[in-house]
Amino acid sequence: MADVTTEDVWNVIESRIFAVIGMVTARHQARTAGIVYQVRDRRLYFGTAATEWKTRHIGENPDVSVTVPIAKSIPFLPFVKIPAATVTFAGVARILEPHEIPDGLPEALDDGLRNDPTETAPPAFIEIVPTGDFVTYGVGVSLNTMRDTVRARGRAPVGVTVGG
């Protein structure tokens, strides 16, 4: 098993901006969506329209899963296909009230991203607090070690308290 620490994993998460969030609909159907996120105080934040299905699903069921993919490649051999490393964790999501949105977050999430200018729905900002453990694959190991699925896996506590 890979030797990863909570700090190692947070450093990886903070160095990325894209993740896939998994949620469950009111009809108990699994759904996933890509999100562009920012990290503040060991919480992930993303924005979407208040009318989007992500917002509705999280409003109905705040339990989510998150997977952060980490692209891998061999320098000078980009044609060799390497699976992405990943960090996966469970979390509790909540739709923030306007007064709860961290300073500068809307601008940080919009940096370099231009939403549809015809969008008229108000924005919604969602906070995800990781819970339990991070489960990793390929984090902190060599590309060669990634071929051994037992040695490429790791686990570390998220180091966050819900509500704290």
C-alpha cells in the first residue's frame, strides 16, 4: 500500500481545479458531473446555477462522492497511455447562503472560465466538506509502481470535521 499522508493528499487536491462529483437524485439514481473547484480551509467550493440539477440533487441529498483525477504521462513519450492517478473521498455538500460565501470565491471560480452570457438563473455556490478517509491510486508512487494495484493504493484521513 502507498504511504500517503493527509498533507500529501491535500497538496494534490489543492494543486488541481477539476473533479467529478457523484450524487444521488430524489429518485435514487446515481449521477456524476464535472466541477471546477477551489479549496479554502480544507473544503472544496464550486459554483453553478441555482436552477441546475446539481443544485437540486444536493439540496435533496447532501451526501456526495468526489474523485480528483491526476493526469500521468511519460516525458518525451506522450503516446504511451498511462491511467490517471486519483483521489476519491466521501463528503457532505451544502448550498451556501449569500452571506456564507468566502470572500473572493466567485471571482476565483470565474477566473479563466466564462459562463454562458445568456444565463439568467442566479448563481449557487456549493461547499463540500470531505469525510472519512481519502482513498488514493497512484499518488506518491512511481509510474512503474502504478502497475501493481495493491502497492499503488493509499489511504489517509481527510483531517476535517464536519461543522468545524
